[in-house]
Amino acid sequence: MNDQTELPSIQALVRTEPVQQRSTARIALLLDAAAALIDENGIDGLTTSDVATRSGSSVGVVYRYFPNIQSLLRALAARNMELFTDAIFTALNDESDKWQSVLDAGVDAYVHLFRTLPGFRALRFGDIINERFLDPDFSNNGVLARSFAGILGEKYNVVPDEELVFNLEVVVEIEDAMLKRAFLIEKNGDERFIQKARDVARDYLRDNTQLPANA
């Protein structure tokens, strides 16, 4: 069974799909401006006019790509997801033969984005706004679980059946809760909760799935 969910692309979420490098750069500039403003003022304080001013654009340029703030936030959440999954694949370029590497890479990527990426702490993947922000048919963590299933299938020749997808979603829910707690009080994250997120996820999959020890 291949129960993966295609991740939303930024291009699919903008009003005018960019066909030129200049348009792509303009969208990146608008998203960068929005992320910086979210860090300063929070999601509720984000306005189209502020994004235009911060990016050196006109309000009309913002509306050309994003008809409202909600669509801009969706595109920013999609970019966050792209950065997250890209970081995992980059980490797995090291020829590790252990499925645990996927879990570690996921935690590392999440922690890095929380610490360094403007706007990520407030928006993450849009779950702050709506638990189905990325896909109306799945929770955000369900989308992540299916992404992990796809990574396991591609790199370790594992066929992700319904049970594995379910158990991966359980793991994502556990890690999500623990990593949120890690950054709730300490800006750079409480390392105890970060490490426990790794340990609990590994133990759960080891005890509840048939993943081979050398996969």
C-alpha cells in the first residue's frame, strides 16, 4: 500500500503561478517579510499592508499572488514543510542503514527550524491556525506521518501499510507534543524533552511495528 499524501507546493497556493525567476524571487521576498513580521507581531498582527511595506512592494503586488492573509499563511506553512522534508532527505544522504535515522533526522530538522527559522515558532506547519491546514482530508500530523512513510519506503525498501502509517502518526503526535513542550519555556529548547522525544519514538516503533532491525 502506498498511502502517501502529496505535500502542498507553494506554487499551488499562490494566485498567479510564477513562470519566471523574477516572480519566484518576489514570492520568496513576500514570504520572508511575512515570517519576520510574525516573529515581531504574531500571526494575528499580520496585515497585507505591512507585508508590502516590509518587502518593498505595493499592496497590489501582494494581492497579485495572495488574495488574503490566509492564503499567504498557507504558502508560508507549505514552505516550512518543504524546508523540513528537504532537511530530512539531506541528512539521510549519509548512508545510514537504520530506520531510526529517519526519526532522528525529523527531530533534528524540527529543532533547527524552531531555533533558526523566522516565523516557524509561531506558525509551524499551520496547525496553530487549523489542525487540517495542510490537507482537508488529514490532520497536519497525518500528513507528516505519510511523508515519513514515503521516506521509509523510498530509502529502506519498506512497504508502508495502513498499520505502519497509523503507528507513524502516533509517533508524530508524541514527538509533536514533546517538542512543543521543549520550546514552551526555553527559547532554544529543553534538551531533556528533545532527547525523550527521540527515545519514546524509537521505543514505540520498535515495540509496535515489524520494521527489521537493519532497515
